[in-house]
Amino acid sequence: MIKKYLVCGKNIFLQGKNMESYKDLGKVVEINFPLERYWEAEKLLKDLNFMVASGEAASEIVAATKKLLLFCAPYGAMEKDRNWLYEKANE
């Protein structure tokens, strides 16, 4: 298992350590990924960042964000974080 922290703010990114400064950027969720799932999450995140950087339509970016959050939700370390990810993905 790989422990990462998903920082969900204006931008979404994964970090290896949980620092207090990340809380200023947005919600921080601890995620415990199996190795293969971690690489899949990295690819989804890379695709999302590319879409944002290339100026894709807002609806496409929202759909990719929801897909990433739904993908990460089952691996949340705490129940409240899993629920939060599911709620954000279904907004």
C-alpha cells in the first residue's frame, strides 16, 4: 500500500507528506492505494492537469475531476474522507 495525500483545492494533486500548509490550499484527504491503483490515479491526475492547462471545456474538466474523485474514494483512509469524496464527486 502507498500512502498519499490528495489535496483538493483550486487544483487537485497528490503529495507524499501531509503538511499544515496544504490545509490552506483546500481539503486534504489521506489515501491508501494499492500499487497498481496508485499508477492509475496518477494517470487520471495527469490527464486532468493536461485538460486544465490546454483550456478544455469546463464540462470536460468537471467530468474528469469527478472521475478522479470517484476513483480515489474507496481508498480513503477514514470513513468521513471517503464520504466527502463521494459527495464531491456527485455534486
